[in-house]
Amino acid sequence: MKKRNLLSIILSCISIVFILYALVDNFVMDPGAVEFLSQKTGLSRELKLPVWLTVMHMHVAFACIAMAAGLLNFSQRLFEKSRRFHSLNGYVYVLSVLLVVLTSGYLAPYATGGKISSIGFNALNLIWLFITIAALVHIKKKRISRHRNWMIRSYAFCFTNMLIHLTTFLFHQGFGFDYAISYTIGVYGSTVLLLVIPSVIIRTIR
């Protein structure tokens, strides 16, 4: 129980900080994504800035909603207080994930690193969607434990952007790799981590 409470506190702190950072950075500090776009290389198609910015802002907004909704549904206290809220909020999470995946599908061809990164993003999105649907199917069949485990796996993908940028920073600044190569490593490396880390967490709290 102590391990679970500690993990819940750590998860809450990281999620709240990341949501606030994402909203401030994308909608206040750099709404035009000037700094982010300055790093883009290897684009296979022309980037139509107004459309790209609109989709990107939708992507960030729904990612934040998914992160917030998922965090609320991990609260045992809220679950015991209102199972109806838990259920409705769960659908908000699933819908938000779907919209994040759809907007990411538009953004993927413009990913730094070109086609290789784009393929990685699309694969990552399909994995996330599959895992989220699996969690939904399990709860529909009243498999509570399996639903919880698959939701842990699904929620991990809310941290995709954070892990990609941390990995990119490590390889670019730490090891001196080219930024585009570092970003591509970040995409594929994060996918592996997002599949491994939840399994470790599930075993820890079991």
C-alpha cells in the first residue's frame, strides 16, 4: 500500500507539472512554435503553418485533457465516491486519446528526422490506441484487474512527448549526436520505454 501511495504521489506531481508546462509553453510562451520549428529538418512535404499550428494546439490540448482525465481516474477516493464520474471520465480519456492519435497522424509526416521518425510516430500511436481499446474492452467484460493494468499501460503513453524530448536532449547534448538523429532515437527509444516501464510498475504494486 505504501508503494502504491508513493507512486500515486509521484505520478500526480509529474502529471500536474507537465500539464502546466505544456499549456504555458504552447499557448503562452511560444504559441507560434518558433523554437520547436527551428529544429525541424528532413521534412518530406511543405509545412502549411496556420493549419499545422491549429492541429498542433489541438494535439497539445487533448493530450493535456487525457493526462488530467487519466490521473483523476487513478484516484481510489474519487472512484469510491462516484463510480458514475469514473465511468464518464473514462470515456473522456478514451475520446481524448483518439483525438490525440488522429491529430498526431496529421503531424507525423512533418516530424523532425523525416520519414523514419514519421513511421515511428505512427507505430507508437497505433500501439497506444490498441492498448487503450484493450483497457476499454476489459472493463466492459468486468475484468477490473486487467482493466486497471491496461490503463496503466495506456496512461504511460501520455508521457510520450516528455520522454522523447528527454531522450533527444540526452543524445544531442550528452553524446553529441545530430539533433535529427537524436530525435529519431527519442521516438523509437521512448516507445520501448513506454512498453517496459508500465510492466515494472504493475509488478511493483501487485
